[in-house]
Amino acid sequence: MSAPFPLDIKAVVVDLDGTLLDTAPDLAAAANRMLADLGRPPVPMEVLKTYIGNGVSRLVKRVLTGDMQAEPDPELFDHALKLYQRHYALHVADASRPFPGVREGLEAMKAAGFNLACITNKAEQFTIPLLLATHLHGYFELILSGDTLPRKKPDPLPLLHACEHFRIAPQELLLIGDSLNDAQAARAAGCHIFVVPYGYNRGRPVAELDVDAVVPSLLEASKLIRNAA
């Protein structure tokens, strides 16, 4: 932990996949439906979880290649991405659910007067229906998807945009996420960063990340902050 607690902040930004919601079952199901359409065998959930965290395009590339950074044949990728997006849009919230402590944590932060935002690399066409279906949409004053701005996490732009929106300094904002992407974005923006251990950090332990705290839940995170407004 690199900062004194409780942190004096004015706004809390929360990541979606792996932080707010366990979306892996629906992401995996869409991937395996895509593979079935392509005549390929399914990929186990344990492997698919390590592919989540950099948006749908990168997820599809990893599923096609079995590699975290490799590039598939462009024509195959374009076809596969369309298949994936169709399947995921139809089943975006079949099995996705909030993690334990999420709703309670958001309620506590809202009651304490923090500005709340959701920033995700997921495309808006999936983000909004998913938040609405899981009844989390109403908690957030600002929702930034992966295609809302020109750049997404780990670029600091979405966090700096949130700071401008709430008219606060970067050090007055806390990001709660689950991955290296979140940690890099927060540090680049000059914001505070907590991570949860239950998410999708490409299969790596979050204890390795440069963060202010690893918190077991959003409810526990709410106990480490106070409103500086």
C-alpha cells in the first residue's frame, strides 16, 4: 500500500468486466459459439478467462490463435469478429452477475456522496445493455465504453476525461479495477488505484501490480476512502 488511508478523494471509477460483473460465462459462451460456427473445438473456461481484459477484438484474436499477442489471418479475424459480436449481443447478460459486495459497495459510496463512473474497454453496444440488465446502470453518473473516446485503457485518456467531467484533479479520483490495464491507466493519469483479486488479470496475480491496495470487494474498498468534497 503506497498511500495513507483513508484516501481523500471525490470520485470513484469502476471497471466492468472482472470488477463489477462476472461476465466470463457469457464471454466464453459467445467465443465457443463462434468457434462452433467456424468448425473449431471449444476452449475451456479457465483458458478463456485469461484472454479477457483488452476488449472483444483482442479476445477473438486470442481465441483464434491461442496466443496473447499473435495476429490471426485478417480475413478469418473479420469473419470471426462478426460472428462473435452477433452471438454476444444476443446473450450479453444470460449468466453475467455482480460479484459479491458490488451492490453494497456502490450503495455505500453513493451514500457517502462520491461521484461514480464506470469505465470499460467493452464496446458501448454491449456495455449499456449489460449494465441495464444487471440493474447497475443507475449508480453511475458517467459511463465510458471502449469506443466512447479515441483511446481506451491502459491509456490514461478515459480517466482524465472523467476528471474533467467531475471537475476534479487526478489525485482526487480512485479507479477500482482488476488488471494490469487498470493499474497502468491509473498510474499514467496520476489517479489512485485499487484492484480486486477475483477478476481477469490475464491469469496473473494482482499482488504483482503497482497499486495502492488489493481489496477483497467493493464494499471493503468503500471503507478505505473518504469524501474530500
